[in-house]
Amino acid sequence: IIFIAMRYYKTFAIVAMMLNLCSQELLLLFYQGAYALYLAILAGTVTGLVSKYLLDKFYIFEFRAAGWSEDLNRFLAYSVTGVFTTLIFWGFELSFDYLFGSKTGRYTGAVIGLSIGYYLKYRLDRRFVFIRRVT
């Protein structure tokens, strides 16, 4: 079962990465003003966070909240465990943007950072967020 879950997790991580990067590209397509790159990265982060939470919750951890309050608490815990992994992602994307000065370089850094982040995020979520309740 863990093998199957990890296969889906990798697939969902790729889906979330694509949503993240497409959100960034869409924002940059329509806005090139002050702090455009940072706003794009933030938009991608929010898109990735919400999509990945829903995919992980329903399909990887098969977690069913008892109500909206519990679901909100899980989402907040999911977001908190994502702070460190998000910093990794942002660090790689911005570093590669600085080093290579190109969209290809920036997105290569983003994919590397997101890959490392999602690898760590699974372990954090399994341990701290989607804990099986004993009934």
C-alpha cells in the first residue's frame, strides 16, 4: 500500500508543481510591475498549497475530517509544516533566477526546490498532520 501511495504522491506532486508554475506564468503574463516575480511566486505557492492539500488529504492519507473545524485545523497544520519546505522552494527558485537570469533557470530551481520540499513534506504530514485517530 505504501508503494501505491508513493506512486500517487509523486504524480500529485508533479500536478501541484505544474499548477504552481502555471499560476506563476499566468500572473507574469498579465502583470510585469513592481515585485511581479515575488507576487507570481506567492500566487504559485497558494495554488500549490491548496491543490496539494486536497490531493494529499483525500487520496494519499485518505483523511476524512469529522467537521469543518477539524478540516480547518488540518489545513492550518498542513500550512505550518509547509513553511520550511516553502522556504526551500523559494530559495532554489530565487537563487536560480539570480544565478542564471532566465525563466528556464528560475523554473529549474523551482522544480528542484519543490521536489526536495515535497519529499520532506510527505514525512512531516504523515507524522504531524494526517494522524490516524484511534476510535
